[in-house]
Amino acid sequence: MSGMVTGHRFLYNFRKYKFLLYQLVSRDIKIKYRKSVLGIFWSFLEPLLTMIVLTIIFSTLFKGYGVENYPVYLLTGRLMFTFFSGGTTAAMRSIRGSASIIKTVYVPKYIYSLSAILSNFVTFLLSLVVLFLVMAVTNAPFTIYIIFTSLPIVALLFFTIGVGLIVATINVFFRDIEHLYGVLMTLLMYATPIFYPPSIVPASFRFIQDYNPIFAVINCCRSAFVYGELYDPYQLLFALVSAAVAMIVGLALFYKYQDKFILHL
Amino acid sequence: MFTGETLENMVIKVENVKMNFNLSKEKTDNLKEYFIKFIKRELHSYPFQALKDISFEVYKGDKFGIVGLNGAGKSTLLKLIAGVMKPTAGNIWVKGSMVPLLEMGAGFDQDYTGRENIFLKGALLGYSRRFLEEKFDEIVEFSELEDFIDVPLKNYSSGMKARLAFSIATMVEPEILIVDEVLAVGDAKFRQKSREKMNSLLNEDATVLFVSHSTQQVREICNRAIWLHKGELITEGPVDEVCDAYEKFIQ
């Protein structure tokens, strides 16, 4: 019955293509680590080295702004943001990158975008080991609230999938979006308080933080990882609502245009 | 084995299918050009009918040939039946598992070993892990790549890649086989083997959709055929009748 499979067969498809999804995710991860000499340790080493450098430069500067544990503060923000920007960028390229197979075999096309994001998510989960390590070294509080961070992290995952589907769709029709998106991610990285405290931004520009779903997730996680507190439930709510909106827009856009993908690949 | 034209035996039904493409003079695939053309009002596109109201049925065991010149819409029709494209209008109904033997190297990962690629490509074709594990030795043996199966694909010669692709694609017994030209790959020895494998697949109970320029091959393999010309179905019927008419037209 592969001829007339449509959107409402989502769940049936998902079960049928679970093995394919697993294959694609493990392929991405295996290839990434096979290509680098240090293998899997690279994903530990890279954030660790950046953290050390930025800590040396900025930690004394931002001490007066209430940033107690700069290494953990920085790492929390960086890991979350890296997952979002890496995941959406990989999803953006996923459809074009699978052009030859899309033209010959029917597979639900969202599988390609989803697998790109999930492989980034696995890398992200692995890199949390570094975060816990740094927390232990810097005597950060290990509290029950760390378990609660799974909720904002799930919100971030779905937000990333939603945005990923949007950019994957646009990239099929306009391939220069890749360059624009790279610039946009750099801007967003600087606009999000990742390596600096939110309070140094002038009050008139705080809206950039207030309406930033990624920052809401980072904030929730910092409450637990840096301060050992439960996060502000409104921040979580904002993250969850943003994720839901991104998913709805992403799925609607993707399903509306997916039959036209093949004409532009 | 052709089993007669009854409703239960129908495996493919193509009903009033139309396929339109929008052709623009130049391909606009980036935002910059799109905006410039939008401002200059140069975003014209011309509708092109690749298929005009095509209807036919294929029954279980049929060896169904599609003949026609380049640009007749043969590949578009195959893509529609394979489900990778959707028709502008009309319906396509397909019953049973389907394997397209088109661009068999698609979906391989160059950094993956032969072993890993068997599972990756198998998953793309919709097979389960258990099925692939069962068939694994058979695939490797047929491809004659035992010594290279744990070597990354980028170190394979093109002949080796073709052998692996062929072995994965044909190691199953699909109910419907989509074939674009007869495939024979590799060196002379493997070519002979792959031709035999193709023939055995074509002679079994499977329903076959076969596209070719060569009416000789179509006559050899098929029992029924259609002739497409510029998106229109000219004739449909027993293979010799259709091929005779088509050959007459070419001359």
C-alpha cells in the first residue's frame, strides 16, 4: 500500500519505518565519530575546551552580575543552543541531501529531517556527561530538580523539530537560505544570554530574551544546574507553548509542500 | 503466471491520471533570484502536461511493458506508480509490496562499510532487521564481496558498488517489480549472473512493470504493453500488437 500513503497514516508509518529511523540516526552518529581521530571524545572535548577559554576570559568580569558558577552557567547555555542550531541546520539540509533516494523509493519524507535532528539530540544527551562532570568539579548542587529539566529539554526537542521542518521545506525551494540561516544562527547566538548574564542587556532590549523560547529552556535548566532550584513554571509553559506552535506550523508547512519537493530536487 | 482479468487479481489501477509540471524558462531555486524576478515581473512559468488522462489496469502476474520515445512520460508514470510523485489529477491504486529497480546505488553512504550499507539500504527499501539478517549471507555471497564487506564503500570500485546494489535490490521476492531497462552490471562474469537473476525474477509470479526503448526486450519479457506518446496513451493490448504499432510509427 505504498502508493497512497498520506498524512493521516502518520502513526502507521512511524511503526513501519522505526527501523529505518534507527538506521539513519545511528548512521549519522557513527559517521561523525568515524571521521574524527578522537572519535566520541571530541564531543566531550570541544565544549570543555571552549568552556575553559571563555571561563578564563569572562568569569571575573561577570561575577558582579550574580553569575556564581560561570563554567556551569556557560556550558548549560552552550549545549542547549548548539543542539538547537545544529539540529535545525542538519534538518534544513536533510531533504536536499537525500534527493537521490527520494526520487526512487517512497519513504515518508519527514523521516529524513527527524533523523537528522534525533542524531543531534543523541550527541546532546552524551555531552550532558561533560556538564555533570564540570558540575561535580565545581561543587555545583546536585538536587532532585535536575530530573525536572527533562521537561524543558523535551520542549526544546519539539521546538527544534518544528523549526527544522520549516527550514527543511524552505530550503527545497530556495537553496540560498542555508547561508542566511547560518548568519541568523550567529545573530541569535549573540542575542541569547549564553556566555553573558541577561542583566547586562539594556531594559529596552530585554524583549529579545523574553520572547526567546531557547532562552526560556536555558533559563529553566540553569535554575536546576547552577542554582539547585526549581525553575519558574511560566518559563516552562512558554517553552512548551512555543514548541507546540513550532510543531503545528512546521508540520502544516511540510505536509502542504512535501508533494512538490521532488519537482525541485 | 498470468491469472486473468478479475477484480481480485488487479494489482495496479491507474485511473484518469494527469500530471502537469510548471516549467519556467530558467530554474529559480534561490531567494535572491526569486525576488529580482518578482520585481521585474519575470516569474512566468509554462504548464506542461507530462501525462494526459492515462488509464489502465495491471493484473497479478502480468509482465507489463511501457514503450515510447524519450519524453513520452514513461519515467513520470513509473515514479507515480512507485509513489514518489503524486499525480495532478486522477487516482493510482497499488496492492502489494513493490521494489523499484531504478538507480539502485541511491541511498548508499560512502563512509559506511558494505555490511552497514546492506542494512541501511535494506531499511530504506522497507525491510525489517530480522529479514535482512536472514538474507545477509545470501546478499554477500551473490555480490562476491566477502573479502570487502567491512571496507568503506568509498574504497569500492564502481563495479563493486553496482554488484552490491544489484544484490540488495534483487535479493527479495517482491510482488511488484519496477524495472527501467534490463539491468546487467559488473564484469562479464557477474553480468551473466545478474542477467540470470533478472530472468528468474521476471519469470516468477511477480508482476513486472517494464520500461524500455527496445521493443525486442519488451517482446521477450512482456505479455501486455502500452505505448505512450507525448503524454498520451496511444494503444494498449497484447505485447505484439502494441510493439508492431509502435515500430511502424518509428519507421
